[in-house]
Amino acid sequence: MALSMSEDQFLCCICLGVFIDPATIPCGHTFCKPCLEAYWHTRDTAICALCKTSFTPAPNIQVNMVMRDLVESFKGASGGDEVVDQSSTLAPGEVSCDICIGDRMSKAVKTCLVCVSSYCLEHARVHNARFSRHQLVRPLANLEERMCPTHNRLLELYCCFDKTMLCVACDSHQAPAHLVVTMRVEFLLQKAQLAKAKTVVKEKLKATRIEAEKLNSSVLLCENKAARQIKFVNAFHLALVSKVSMLYDRYNTEASRRVDELEWTASHWNCVLEEDITALMSRVFALERVIGSSDSFELLNNLPSLPPAPPDGIRGPCSVNIPTDLLGNLAEHFMQNMAKLPKMGCFTTNGSAGSEITLVKEFTVEVTPDPSTAHPSLLFRRGSHGCEIRVDRCKIARTFPMSTQRFTQVPCVLATQGFSSHRAYWEVEVEDWVGNGSDVWFVGVATESSMTSQGVSVTPGNGFWVLVHREGRLWPTATTNPANNPMAIVTQMRKAHVGVYFDGRKRLVSFYDIHLGDHLYTYQHVPTNERLFPVFSPDYFRPSIKYANHAMIVKTHTATNPLCGR
């Protein structure tokens, strides 16, 4: 085959010499590795020296092993001096031939594990011709490290007990407790174990990266929250300064105006008093002149000309002052304006002071109806959005005896969770309430003792703090005359979505229209002697109200923060 090859097939187009460590790039052309590296080093981009194809990014230059073997075969077949000259210089890390002598050391292409020697291409042919059964491998450096120091033989075995490498002459590891295998077997076993370990490490690396991403996201989220809170505080500061400045300006203006009025009033009354003083002094002088006369005719004759007597009392105020209501009225106005500012303690978790309903949603809890407290006419079904509560029409009109364990007078049910001194928020959704049911239902909170209440009066006096829906409106049962204070809900919607918020610290229960985001009503001064439980009545039937033969559905929404309310 060497006779069919020509030197032109193995020439590098850069140095025009026979390939030294031939490297093939993606376009298919081959060059000497040193020549290609030097060629690319002088240019900004990696391009082929023949076809000018550019590569971005630059490919990793690797020696073409097949081409290198062909070049070595060609050099061995041709026997030219040029081949010897080109292979005389060894690159770092390459193994030299143990047979070649002199200054021109050839690069080894094979190492014999039997002879424990490395051979160049020419000497490898001679070795193969003489020892065809010897095991040849890729060139190995530092063969002395692979030799047994005791027997000076190649280390080929491995003791699994002592974790040491042995040669075939080592016999100190032949005890039954020692397991001696070939290095190849142990190599494959360790490689398989390392592959498993690599898989575990990769999975751990992946999990660690995920945690790192979560941490970075958490840090970014905290930074964004902090930035929004700083922005909010700055806005609050500006609003507060504006309100204080407004109070300052209004007070100065009003006080100056009142001082001007006071000065005018004082000046006016001062003129009046001066006139009175002048008149009084004239009368005093006239009286003294008449009184000093000794002639009776003269005294009686001068009486009609005397100045008239002044009216009783003194005209004008004895003193003036600024009305004391000025500062009080302005302070009250200021406090009213302060109440309109964002509350410093009402931050949401996203770092902003949102609407009232957004703030109370921070205390969302999961509520679950307790069937053991339910009226016998109520039916329950677990769904993807919570617990659906329906009414069994066959039982709604029946009369049940009083019970302390469950509702028998009012068709409602308590939740399993009760609240006392903490804050809690939950939502109730009533479906298709426009055309179904009796159109009368209620939601809110109630005490456990409310189960023993007589009749169907759901008032705070009976332990209920609820909003009752009737005819498209919500009515607070605590109102003296509910007709004068209805809480309208969007009757055009096919669903009613009501939020209930209990604040155990302030002792209040508030209701919200989730569709509109509006506050509906708040019960104040809720008693503290009992725990309060969410209460639901999907069909609050009264005999005086006509009802359709359909059921309504109440869905309790799952909480996002189950630890808020207790």
C-alpha cells in the first residue's frame, strides 16, 4: 500500500512539508497542528488556509490519529532522511523510542508490556516480526513506575483487600481473605462505580444549582421588595411633609387673618372708647362748673345745656383674644388627612401598600366545613376548589329537635377552625345564586353556642356576625333597620364572591366584594368570651320566602397561608 501513496498526499499547505501531528478541521482540510495554531494565532478569527471557511468559535485542535498513523507508515516505507529529521524533535509529553540512540530520538508509537520498552514505527515493525505474541499498547511514559520494585516485573494484578497493585510474582496476597484480580477487571469495576458516582454528583450539582437559582431569585425578590418599600417610605415622607406644610401654611394664613381682624376690632372699639372718654370728661367738667356755682338762678338756668348722661355700662369688649378653636380645628383636619395617607404598618408581602382587601388577604387561612356541626338538611362534597355545600330539599322543611352538638334550627354549618386573638381571612363563592335556591344565604362567623339559638334569628345577640343575602343585596343583621342600609352586590354576575376577615386583636369582622374589590361592612366590638368559627348557610330558608326547587353551591377557597389564623 505504501507504494501507492505519494508524498504530495501528506504535505501541509502552510509549511509545504510532510505532516507533523496532522490536525483535521471541520471543513475537512488537514494541516500540521503547530502550523495551524501559528496561522490562527496571527488572525482575529479561525479560518481555513485553503478554502477560507471561518469558524466561530474556533474549534479545538486535535491530532488526527488515523492520518498520523498513515504519515508514519508513509515515512517508514519511504525511508527518507526528511522523515527522520521531522520526527527527531519530540513534543512535550511524547514518548521516545528506547532503541533509537544518538541525538535524533524518534517518537515511540507502541509500548510492549512484555519487553517493557517503547518503539518507534521502524523498530515496532522489527519487534512485531520477532515477537508477534507480545502485547503492544499506546506509548507509555515512566515505565519504571509501572514496575514491581521487588520483582522488577510489570504490575498487572490488583489486591482488593489491601488496595495495592501486584505483579504475577507477588505471592504475599494469596491468602483466602485477599481477592486478587487483574488490573483490567478492577479498572472496569472502578470505572463503573465512578460513572455511578458521577451520575449522583451531577444530580446533586443540578439540585445545588436549582437551590442557588432559588437563592438568587430570593435575593432579587428581597431587593425588589426593599426597593419598593423604600419608594413607598419616600412617598409617605413626601406626603407627610406636604400635609404638615399645608397645616403650617393654613395655620399661618388663618392666624394672620384673625390677628388682622382682631387689630381692626381693637382699633374700632378703641375709637369708640376714646369718644366715650371725651364725652364723659366734658360732662365731668360741665358738672363741676355747675356744681361750683353759688347762684341758684345760674345753676338752674344751665341745667338744660349740660351734656346728656351716657348710657349705663361700657360700650365695647373689655379684652379681645384669638378664638381657641383655630388650632383644634386645624389639628382635626390634619388628622383626617393623615388617615388618608398609606398606613406604615400595612405593607403587603410584595412591598407595597395596596388596597384594603389586598392587605387582609395576607392573612388567608384554609377553612373546612365541619359536617358534625351541620344542619341535617346540608350535604357535602369535596372538590378541587374546596368543599361544596348543598341543600337536601327533602329535609329542608322538616322540624328537628334542639341540639347542642349541631345546628337544627338554622340550615348552616361551622368550620373546623376557630379563631380568637389572631387575624384570619377566607373567601366564599356562591354559584348561580340569581336563579337557583331561595336567594337567601349568609356567610360570616358564629360562636359554638349559636347552635343552641332558638328560631332562625342570626343576630349578634344569638352569636352570629354575618351578612345575609336577599334579593340581590347583602344585609348586616346588626342594623336596626336593614332596609335603610343595604350592601349591594353585583347582581349581574352569575357568582357571588365574598371575602370575610376576622381581626381578633381589634375584635372586628369585615366583609368584602371580591368582584369589585370593595369593602362591604364591618362589625365592631365583637365579644371575646368565645372563639369564633366561620359559618356558612347555602340556603337560609324562611317559610315566608318562596324558594325554587334547586340547590345552591358554596365553595370555600383553599388558603395560601395556613399559619396566619389561630
